Amino acid sequence: MAAAAAAGQEKQLAPILLSFFIYNPKLGPKEGEEEKKILFYHPNEVEKNEKIRNVGLCEAIVQFTRTFSPTKPAKSLHTQKNRQFFHEPEENFWMVMVVRNPIIEKHKDGKPVYEYQEEELLDKVYSSVLQQCYSMYKLFNGTFLKAMEDGGVKVLKERLEKFFHRYLQTLHLQSCDLLDVFCGISFFPLDKMTYLKIQSFINRMEESLSIVKYTAFLYNDQLIWSGLEQDDMRILYKYLTTSLFPRHMEPELAGRDSPIRAEMPGNLQHYGRFLTGPLNLNDPEAKCRFPKIFVNTDDTYEELHLIVYKAMSAAVCFMIDASIPPTLEFCRKLDSIVGPQLTVLASDICEQYNINKRISGAEKEPQFKFIYFNHMNLAEKSTIHMRKTPSVSLASVHPDLMKILGDINSDFSRVDEDEEIIVKAMSDYWVVGKKSDQRELYVILNQKNANLIEVNEEVKKLCATQFNNIFFLD
């Protein structure tokens, strides 16, 4: 009885960010100049000598591992209490993230005893999180090198401080999983006619608003169309769906039946509004400030203003050249042209979506859950995650099963061939991973007395119903 009570006092402590720093070894090569290497360090309160010591240790590890693998130096370092992740996004610029391992806190003789879970964190997941830190910085600030060219180390330090001071607060390391590895895009399923209507709408808008360079169209937080390069769109999509849209949540309208009220602001007969830019178009003092983003940084290096405009569940991103400052007059013109048409289009999409839902019939709770990812178009689909925002990842399966998915993914990334892995997990669960022609499918089945052949049949059935037009090797 006493043992049971003691076990009941066990407490799980999630992984947390211990430190995050960026350094360039070329900036302080001489003895006594070590502090010059450090471009950003979190937490800032850490004593100067400790910062220098930690950066020096990372530098030594990277240099040491280079002797064994000159082109691929260290990616991570495992210790009992924490794990360190290294990333060199640009030549000689190193980013390091130190994460404390999860802890089980027990009580022995009335005193707390900590057991570090050394094998719980998945390298691939947290390395991807670190890479996304850089991608998100680059989206809003351009490359580290560009900052150095604009104003030397001082400007780079200011930009890093301004961005990461806020961004690191949004990292919720306890809810990172396989979706962070993929950083994919969820596409909205559409029939051909509605897709053509959207395509036609985008063409008309780009013609009417001639300064628009790129456009992206989303519905229900899912992408329908984008004119950006894939890698730029995937990180912009992450920003929109995990940061911008959740900040502007509102009760959405259900369809065309909803009457469009005459008492809308400015008496306009539509539901359009800016998510970035002016809050009130009737205010002559309204500020037309839009966030700047940087795309195609490898070749043309374009700086753009990001205008996000929403009506009901539809959102359009217009990107215009940053050398053209958007005026209040332009914003009013955009509102008057886009607002009414986008409102009608959003109703059409909603109506069509509901019709398709009725045709396909009410879905029963299936016996399986899956994650699908396509490396070619970054398409991602998950029935495991009910909601995925930075602060909450509501996975409807046990964390141990999510870890198995991550392990299977790590195995897949080690080989180029197509393969299939089937795992019998604790209790009654089976976990299946299929990799075929740049596509990956992970299935979790809950079947009590199933054997290998039955599990295989179930996965075939799933592929036939959910992915009937996608070729998976058997």
C-alpha cells in the first residue's frame, strides 16, 4: 500500500528550453576576444564567463566531430540531463539549442529524487524545430549575412534580439512531434469548379491590383493556391496558421444563408477585413504598416510587404514589392475590390464543402488514425492531431505511440529505398509506417487480437479508401 502511494507521487516534468545561442567563431578568433563571437544568448541574465564557456564547448565539439566527418559535423550531443542541438544555417553562423531532458520526480524518504529520461527526446524532431527557428527569422529579417552587410555585427545583434526575444516564448517543446519534422502544408479538398472560381478570382485581383507580386489563398487554415516557392510557402503557412490566424479567431459564418447585415462598418456589404495593416479604413490617420517578409533568399532575394485579408473562413495573402509603400488609398481600393468578391467566394466554398460532406456521408470513428506526408508537394494530413498550434498539440494518441512514429521516421530517413515497418506496441496497438516514392504514411491501429496479415489487410483498406488515387507500393 505504501509503495502504491509512493508511486502515485511520481511527477512527470516536460522538456524545457535551457538555453539558445547564436555565434560566429570568425568574429572573435583571438584570445580575450571570445565574447565577440556571441551574437545572441538566451537567457541573457547568464554570467558573461559562463556564456563564453558554453559557446567555447560547442565550438570544440563541432571542430572535434569535423575530423571524422568534414562535411557533416555534429547535429546533437546527448548528456544525462540535457540534449544540445547544433545547426549551421549559413557559413560560420552556428545556432545552438539546449533542451532539458524530461524528468520523473519521485520521493524517497521525504526528499525529491530526479530521474532524467535520457532517451525520450527525438533528435530529428528537435533538430527540425531549431531549423524552423532560422527559417522563421529569415522570413521576417532576411539572412544573417544580409544584416551584416546592412550594418555589421551591431545590426545583426539588434535583429536577433528583437526577433528571438519574442519567438522563443512561442516554442512549446513538450508538444513537438512528427509534424514538426515534416513542417508540411494541409491542403483544402476542392472540386474542380470551385478551384477554377478561386483561380479566376486570383487572376482578376492580380490584374486589378497590379503591384501584387505573389498571392496565396487559404480556407479554414488550409492552403488552396500559392504563387510562392514551396520552401517560402511552408514557413509562411506555419506563421499564418500557428500565429497570425489564432490571434484573430472569430465566430465564423456558416454559409450563404447568413444575412449580410447593412450595419457593417462603413455600411459595406461584405465581411472582409485586414489581418495585417489598417484596423479602421474610415480613420484618415490609420497606419498602413504591413509586416515585411523576405523570399527567394538564395537567388533574387525579394523583400515584400505581406497583406493578409480575410472574409469569413477565406484568407488571401497579397505580397507586394517592399519598395512600394502601401497607402491608405490603396488599402481602401483593395478592400472595395476584394471584400465583396471574397465574401461571395467564401460562401460558395462553404456550400460546396457541405454538399461534398453530405455525399460522402457521416464518418464513423475509424479504428485507425494516420499521418500522411508527401515530400514532393509538402502535403500533410493528420487524423491524429485535433488541433496543432504552438501552445497546444492535441494528439489523440498516447505519447509513447507518437515516439514510435518518430523512431520509424528516423529509420526511413537513413535509407533511400521504399520500405515498410510494422511495430506491435504496448496494449493492443499496432503501428505501421510505409515509405513509397517520396510519400510517407503512418497508421496507428487499435485491434485487440489482430495478427500481422490482418493488420496488413487493414492498411491496404485504408489506402484504398483514403488514398485511392495515390500509388503505394505493396
